[in-house]
Amino acid sequence: MTQTSLKLSTHSSPGRATAVDIINVTVRFTTDRGTVTALDNIDLQVPAGAFLTLLGPSGCGKSTLLRVVADLIEPASGSVTVLGSSPSVARGRRDIGFVFQDAALLPWRTAIQNVELPLEIGGQKPTKQRWSSKELLQLVGLAGWEHAFPHELSGGMRQRVAIARALITDPKLLLMDEPFGALDEITRDRLNEELLQIWASTGTTILFVTHSIYEAAFLGENVLLLAANPGRVKEIVPIPLPGNRKVSLRETKGFVDLVAQLRRVLETC
Amino acid sequence: MTTIMDQALPHRGFSADDGERERYQARIRALQWRKRLLPAVACFGILAIWEIAVRGFEIPPFLAPAPSAVAQVLYADFGLLMSNLLTTATEAILGFIIGNLAALIIATVFVYHRTTEEAFFPIAVMVHTVPVLAYAPILVLLLGNGLEAKIAISALICFFPTLVNMTRGLRNVSAQQLELMRILSASPREVFVKLRIKSSLPYLFSALKIAASTAVIGAIVGEWIGASNGLGALIIQATYNYNSPLLYATIVVGSAFSGLFFAIVSWAERRTLTWNVDEARS
């Protein structure tokens, strides 16, 4: 299987450094029903500052791939390099931020205390912070809610707190695992626009897993399509849309055509 | 019901109609008073019927003393009752502390060491199925007639519910919370202090509330087996002497102490678990 032909297209200069370098990664899970190959020989290079969305049917290993990059799952073979070092070293350096599908907030901490959690944990204290926790809550649209507990917040607001928490260490790589999957469509649209603004103002590299074709096309510079059984890279579809995207973009012909194209590829996955 | 409304957060979408808000809060307050007053009125009613029945049917005092007779003993023998309560309370409180501490430590070991749990948890269940009245004499034989045996019985009776609840509580963390801690390179100690302990607090408090009343039962049962002092000893003496007013007064003092113990734990729970709204409401 050769995947050298698959390349990410990006808007900025071609000479940027590689943020994530995945070489021949295979992941297997053993269950009662036998061994499942979740990821089969994945090869992928993500340049720094890219926004890549990962799309595919359930069981294609998109969340697994994200977890391998975050050092949450050990691959059976192959290697992963995150910003020039192993994922565990990158994680220790606080270069990786992770946003889960469920906000995973600590219910006994207020919004601002949840955002500050990464600063209290893991030994080394950050020397300088790019944003204060208060500024980050403002950035995600939660000014005035600093002292609210998670149970007082809606699902969308909790997810915003989780994003602010991931950004507090100013990570160079942000991994998002279906972060808006459980939200209603209106909230999801708004957060999609906000995420693009956050990406523009932070310049961080984002890998974003989703099962929504619209979300994948709207957010990504490229969409990585994965096929299931075994999980493998099917195709990389570049999204040649302007950088400053608004939800109304979804009504344009160009966007509708892209979605149709992605849907056709997905049907073969 | 009032958690969000009470906070002075600048909520978008809430109108500033103070009159409406005041009426709403007055209604809530009225409902809360109703909830407190109704049981008090019912309790007073039952006591009144009891008093009238005892007088009307001329029931002998040793069979069922009138509430007024019990109140009289409570007043006249207050010193005697309190000195016996002191003994029982000491036993119950020490048993409560020792039993729960032991349960906390063993639950922690269980959570971090599966083999130990698999080996010893079935034994703990077996011990728990033995009734207090069966093992109490054994402990009195082993530890003698003093405070130690009663403290041990009280501790043992507190131990099991807390062990079960804490083992579950310390495991009550989501996979994503654990993944988050790993992303943050948290040490095992940080995972324990910042995540597991806090997650287990609702479980701990529901166990402590059970233990608050069972600790007193344990101490009293221990005193029945053999003691010269304590509410349990007083109950036995009063029963043998057909001194029913004293028996009832002892029971009133015992339940008052249990209730107070429970109230203190509940108060501590409300202070600690301000974030756990579901638990506080139920």
C-alpha cells in the first residue's frame, strides 16, 4: 500500500515544519472475538499550523489515530513524532492539548478552576502563559461565567470550558475528538465558527475528528478520509475554500459540491 | 431549585423584573416552611393522642408511659442520662472514626491492587452477613468488658458500608477524565488527590450518614452484652426494673444523639458538596 501520493495542501508557504509525523503505524486490539486491526499501516505528515479534519465511518479508527498521537494508545508497530520528539515527551512539554467528546470537566471545580487545572498538574509549571484563564474564557465566549459550576452550564458552554482548558498551556498541537458531537446544531454551528477564529488567532495545529461531513468540510483545510476494517487512509481531499469561513458558506455551490464529493468517497469506505 | 436563581451572575435572557422575582422567592420560602412545619405538627399530634389514650384508658405506666411521664424523667434524671450518654457517645464516635478510617485505607488499597480486592472482598462480605448480635459476644470475650469491645463492635458495623461505597467511589472516574490526567502528565498521587478522592466524596458522605446511626446502634448493642455504664446498660436495667418511663427516656436520648450525629454529617456534606446538586436535591 503506497500512500506517498497523498499530500496535504495548505494555504501558507510550503516550507513549514512538520507538526505530526506518522510512519507505518499499526494498532491492534485483542477482544474476546479475536484481534481487530484498528489502524493498518498509516502514513501521514501534518505540517505545523494545519487544520486537518478526520472523517470516516464508525470503527475506522479516527479516534484511535488521535489517541496514538496523544500517547494514550501505544501502536503495535510504526512510529509517531510530534514536533520533533516522541508523543510522550511532547505531552510532558505541554505541547499537546486534547478536547474530548464529553467535556470531561471536574464537577467540583468552577469554570475558571477547570481551565486552570493543567497549571496545577504534571510537575513543571509553565514559565509564561500566553493567555490568562480569564482571557481564555472570554475567547470562548464565557465572560461572566468564571465562577459557575459545570452543572450550571449547558452542554455547549461546558465544551467551551474544555476548549479553554486545552488552550491554557498554549499547545502547539490541538487534538479534538468529536468535541461537538453531542451538541445541538445551532450551538455546533456557532462553535464551528468560533473554533476557526481561535485557530486563526493561536496558529496552533489542529487535528479534528468528526462524523459530520459538513463539519469536516467547513473546518478543515484538508479532510482525511479513513476506511474501516482495517482502519486505513482512503483519501485526502483538499478544501479550497477561503480562510475566514462563515456558516453561510455552507449554502454556496462550491461547498455543496465538496460535500457531495466527500459523501461519494465515504460510500466506498 | 434555587441554585441558579440565587447567584448574581449576569445571565443573558433573565429579565430584571424584581417584583416577579420577589414573588417567586416568597413562594419558594413558603414551600420550605411548609416542609419543616408539617412533620412537626404531625409529631405533636401523635404525642397528644398518645397522652390522651394513656390517661383515658388508664394504661399502667410500666406498660406504656405517657409522654408527660417520660418528659418528667428526662428532666429529673437528666444528670444520670447524660453521664450514660457520654459513655455511649465516646464509644460510638471512636468506633465511627476507627471503622471509617480503616474502610478508607482498605478501599484505597483495593482500588490500586486488584489482587488484594479479589482475595479479601468476599471475606468482608461474609463477615458483614454475620449479624451484630452474633459477633458482639465474641468481641466482648476477646476485648473484655470495657470500652474497647464496644468501640470494636461500633467500628465493625461502620466499616462495611463505607468500604463498599468508597471502593465504588474511588473508581467513579470516567475514562476521559483519566485520559485527561494522562495528557497532563499527572503523577499517580495527583490522580488520587485531584481526581479520585474528590469523585468519591458523594459516595463517602452517603456511607458516613449510614455509619452515623449504625455506630450508635453498635455501641448500645455492645453495652447490652455486658456493661455497667452507657445507654445500653441503662436500657437493660430499666427493663428489668419495669421502669418504663426511664426506658423511654433513654431511648429518646439515644435517638436524639443519633439524630444529632446524622445532622452533623449532613451539614458537613452540604458544606463540602456544594457542586453536587443532584445528590443534595434527592
